[in-house]
Amino acid sequence: MKGKIMPEAADLYGRGRRGGRYVIRGAALAAAAMLLLGGCDMLNQEEYSPGEPDSVSVAKDGTITEYVSETLGEAYYDETELEGMISSEVNAYNQENGEGSVTVRSMEIQDGKADLVLEFASAEDFASFNNIEFYYGSIINAQLAGYLFDTDFKQVRDGVVEGDAVSASQAMQDMSAQVLIVEGPLEVRVPGSVTYTSTNSEVLSESVVNATGESDEEDQEELILPSNAVYTKSEESFEEQAAGKRVYIIFEQE
């Protein structure tokens, strides 16, 4: 692994974010897929039916398959313009990082909705191209890359959360275990059995986690009196806010 990929404030096209993802990127990719696909067949892999509009499946070899489902606004109906924009972006990325770093695997546009499947050669490619935080590797290498694991965890067995939250030290007893670190929200399927997840996530099955980036505490609204001039959440730094959305998924690789 090349280490931690941190999100940047903005990318080439100044995209706004919605739910942790880049809306224009998804729409543009969908509109341009006809140009880039070139008759590619679907990626041969285990059946996976994502439950969220933005989902990824991680293979044991580190390749990432992304599933994007977007509703296209009227501004995106000029397919020619979008094709040119995304073609330039994908080609530029592959020229800089190697041919095949990003590949469009399938696409369907119907009734103003775009569904597409993208393949990335590595976690670093997925993070860099989508401008989000994404790490895949062993716990010890994640620590060497700068991740602190400074959160509580849920213990998971056979896709079911067991007992109360546990400390990071308990979750990290096996330093050689694999960990996926993502910036929520994003649904993720890992190549193995989940054993621990940070509390800001929802376990969906033995290998699938909805990395919501929201803890149970955040779902409870607190009463703040008008006389209280201190608002802790607004005083959080960018790094603190990013850390709050960071989801850790520890698993036994298949």
C-alpha cells in the first residue's frame, strides 16, 4: 500500500459533495460511459446487490469495483459535452497513473437515471480519482500510514453485532488483520468476514457494512439553550470533522 490518501478541498471541476460523493462525477461518468465502455463485458465476480446509491466491493487483490446510481439533472443532458469532459479526465488520470487505473465496466441510462460500474486498479486509485479517503491494508500498516484508531468498535460475528462497544485495543489485538478505512457514507463489501467495525457504521451482513459515518450519539438531538454561546460541533477543526466520518472495518480475509 502507498499509505493514507486524504481528501482535498476541491478538484479540477470544483464539484460539490452530497453524501460524501461527487454528484457531477457520477452523472458525467454515466453520460460518458457509451464513449469509454467500448463493448466491455461485466466484471466476472460474485453476485453483489448494493443497497446504497454509492457502493464499493473490494477484491482480495486490492482492485475496487464501484457501483454508482445517480439521478441526472437537466444540466447533464448534453451528453456530448459530458463525454468530452469525463473522457479527458479518465484519459489524463490513466496517462499519469498507468493504463487501466480506472475502467468503465458497464453503463445504463434510462428515464433520467444513470447506473454504472467502474473498476479501479487499487484503493489509492479509487481514493485519488474520487477525491475521498480510502485505505485497504493491514492494521499495522494503517498505523504506520498515520491512522490512530481513536474510536470505539462494535464486535461482529457472522454478520451480527455482539454486546456493547469495545475499545480499539481489543479490536486491534491481531495487528496483521486487514482493515478498510473509508470516509462515510459509503456501502462497502470486504473480501472476508467482518470482525469489528467502528461504531459509526451499520453491519448489513457478514461481509457488507454501511459506512454511514454517523454514530448512535449523533442521532440523538441535544437541547441547546439560547444562552449557551458555546457550540462545540461548530468549533471542530477540519481534521476533527473528517475523523468523525472515518469508518474502520476490520475483517478476516477469505
